Amino acid sequence: MQKALGAGLFLRRADGTLQLTSAGERAALQAERIEREICGLASAVSGVDDTAAGTVRLTAVPIIVNHILLPAAPALLKRYPALNLG
């Protein structure tokens, strides 16, 4: 990232720890702003396309069908009533 930006972001101290340079501090502030924007985007669109509809066909061995898929089907259909398990 330092190479791509053309600026040193960290200085390695004698004890091996890293310290942000002034460019690194500016980059960190910008990254925090970007992170807030991304989180805002996620909450703005979360659940918008939460509707599942149509026919779903599953193929599995009988033990999976009988012990996992069939018991889970009522909850799935309650959450997504427009689904058709075919």
C-alpha cells in the first residue's frame, strides 16, 4: 500500500513496534471515514432484497432429506412464503 500511495505509512521502532507517520495518520483517518460510509451503506440496503420467491428443487440422500431438510422446511416456508419446494 505504501508503494501504491508513494508515501511511508509506518515507521518501525527499535523495539519492533510500528508507529504511524503523518501520512499514515491521514490514511487511517480516511480509512475510518470510508469504513463508516460502508457501514452506512450496509444498513441502508440491508434486507431490501430479503424476499425469496420461486421454485426450489433439492436433491439429497434420504437420511439428509428426512433428518435435516424436511424438519427445516416449515420454518423456511414461514420466513419465505413465496417459495415453492418442488
